Amino acid sequence: MKDERLLSIDALRGFDMLFIMGGAALLVALAEWFPCPFTQALAEQMDHVEWHGLRHHDTIFPLFLFIAGISFPFSLQKQRQSGRSTWAIHRKVIVRGIVLFLLGMVYNGLLDLDFENLRIASVLGRIGLAWMFSALIFMHTGWKARVGITAALLVGYWLVAGFIPAPDADGADIFTAQGSIVGYVDRILLPGRIYYGNIDPEGILGIVPAIGTALLGMFCGEWVQTGLVVRGEGLENTISPSNSLTPNRLPLTTTKGKVLWMVVAGLVMLAVGLLWNEVFPINKKMWTSSFVLVVGAYSTLMFALFYYIIDVLQWRKWAFFFTVIGMNSITIYLAQRFIRFSYTSEKLFGGIISLLPEHSQTFFNQAAYICVCWLFLYVLYRNKIFLKV
């Protein structure tokens, strides 16, 4: 039987990364070109909130971690199906976490050898460590235990971050960078540079609720994986904890129910997160428990939508643009740090764009940048070159 990936995972990852690859700047440029309430509202969502609250740009990072969680149940079963030992799987999980942590430091300037000003905490580091711990939890617990662990992590983090002020708060509110125990731990334990001086958005304590983010993704992945019927070439098999086959064509009666329950779970998480926000504010920089649930709700609903359209209804052609990005998401994240795509786009399209009306040039320059990045990824895709960590 032909094995097939869940393309919705790659497409959703690509949709998420598009905003890092210039999509956010493109929408901001669109608002400058055609200013109106709608475009300006979109543009406002393309930046982080200053402290409490939530905008779309605050969802990009946790959605990526959530998607990494979705993928793990499939990866784990594939490894077990191939006969890989438990020790070998453990080693691979731990090595992946460490490599992502190191790549995060490389992204932050490790190779500059300026260790005094090197920022240790990073986006890739947070993803690597949170995913690693959640993967180890997933491997050794059943779903009921994982529900309990996730709840314990989020409630425990609230009890610490919401009720224990920083010893050096100097009267600052407990939910501020200076008054929070989260910032205090970064100030006393994180070597090198701290991003905001008194707190790092990818700091130490925030790893705890971020594990919850990854586990929420693993719940979704396991839910889609378990009990699905796989059809192809006259064979029918059931995906279960002992079978890692990925869906080719799934019966709608089974998958529609799974999508519906993901929507219900997303709405429940949203309601609980908004209620929790009243006592533990939604805050990405602190990665608060309410933030985990609200963004977990967004991530679950987005995955349900992509999964239903792409893998249930099999409407796939439209998603190719996103899939190319999603198959090499870490590649483009790192490449933008070390390759001047803007130089290439300027040399290829700058002359033509200079002939356009001045107020539209920023938009088309940004569109050209995205085009060059995508073509770079497409060449890798066509040649089956994928950076896998």
C-alpha cells in the first residue's frame, strides 16, 4: 500500500511560516497602499502586543510548536513499526531537542564568539526543549495521564507565576516583567543577554507551559491517528498504537466526527482560556496558561480546518504553495538569517518595481522577496532536499 503524509500538517506549517517569510510585512505594506479600516486592522495584527493581550503575530510561534506536537505520534509509530528500539527513539528525541537548542544559539550569533552578549534563549531553543520533554512524556504515559500532566503543568505554572512575586520586584505588579518570578529567574539564571533586559520571552520558566502547548498538539495528532481506516490497493488497516500507517483516503463518516470533536475541543479551550485570562492574563512573553489555552484553541481549530479540507475532502492543489514552505520550514527560518534574499529580489525585480507608482512599491518589493524565498524552497522541494532535525 502506498504510504502518504498528512499533507494538512505540512500545509498548515507552511501557512504559519509564511508570516515569518514576509507575509506579515506584505499585509502591512498593503495597508499603506490601500488604507482602509479592513487593511489597517489586518496590519495591526502583524505585530506583537506590547505585554498583555493577543494578536495574530503572537500565534505564529506557539502554532509551530503545536504542529511539531501533532507530527510526533505519527513519527513515533513509524519508528516503532520499523523496529527501532525504545533506547534509539529516546536518543533521537533528545538529540533533536539539543540540536534545535544549539541552532537557536547559532541563529542568535553564537558564531560571532561574543559570548558575553550572546542570547542563550531562542525560539528554536524553546521549541526543541518543550517538544523534547513533551515527546518523552508522550512515550511513557497514556492519554489520561497526559491530560493530568498537562493540567498540572498549566495550573502549577499559574500558582507559581501568579502568586509568587519576584524578590526584587520593588513594588512592581506581579504580572509585569520586573515583578514576575518568570523574569526574576531569567535575570539570575540566564547567562549572556536577556532579550528585554529584565525578562526573556523564551526564558527558563516559560518552558513549563510550552510543554503543555506541544502536548496539546500531540493530543490532536493521536486523535487523528487512532482508529482511522486506511484504504489503498485493496487493503484496509486500522491506525492504532501498534500501526503507524498514515491515511490515504479516509471514510468521511469517521473523519468528520474527528473534525467535529476537534472543533468542540477548540471551543472549550477558548472558553476556559478567556475565563482564566481574568486572573492570569493572556501574555506571550510570560507564556501564561491562559495564553496556552487560547492559542491552543486557535491551533486546534486551524488544524481541524486544514485537515478537513486537505485530507478529508482531498482538496489539495490550492495548498501546494504552503506545502513547499512547510516541508522546509526550519530551513527558511535559518536561511533568512544568513542569506540576503532581499538582494536577489532587488536585482531580479527592482527595475520593474521602480516603474510602478511609488506608493505601491513597498508592497511589490515585499511580494518579490516572498517570491524569491519560495522559489529557493521550491528548488529544494523538487530535488527532495529537506532539512530534518
